Amino acid sequence: NWCCPPGRRVQSSRLGPTPPRLLTEEEYRLQGEEETRKALAELRSFCQSPEFSAWTTVSRIQSPKRFADFVGGASHVTPDEVFVHEREFGLESLFIDEQLFEEDDEEEEEEDVNDSFAG
């Protein structure tokens, strides 16, 4: 009680719980990578366990060799898939997005100027 005055305790209980701290983009990216690594390791482990029906699974998937390579430790994505992802979501896509937003901003400014002359 000596470290927290009674009035302060009442005030904080009225405000409710404090919202969680939001992650930075870098923390979000790192957490995503770590959780993906954990989930892939868990999936590999399950696929190697006795209760996993390999034949049933292999008969249902399009690329059994790729699946077998994954279970054996290979990457879950191909170099081509990485390239496409980087093109769509990497730095190159950010540059393209910036250009698109700049064009949109310019068009909006032109519309605003035209509206002011029309009025």
C-alpha cells in the first residue's frame, strides 16, 4: 500500500487493462519467421512419426517427391517461389507501391485544383 496510493489503484481499475504493446515491423517479421520455423519443424516431426499415414498423404498430393524432400529436411519453398514472393512483396514491390501512390496523389491534387477553378 505504501508504494501505490489508494486513489491511483481505483483510477487504474476504472480505465481497464492496458492494451498490449504493438510489434514493430521488424519484430513482426522476426516473430513470423520464428513461428514458421517452429511449425515446419513440428510438421516434419509429425510426418516422420508412426501415426502418420505416408501412403495416404502421398496418394493425395500433387508433388510426392517435393513432399518427401520437405520431410527429409529440404525447404518448403522453391527458389522460383521465393523469387516471385520477393517480386510481389519485397523491396521491389514497395518501390512500385510508392510510385502508384505518388500517381494517385498527383491525380487527387489535379482534381482538387480543377474543382477549385470550377467553383
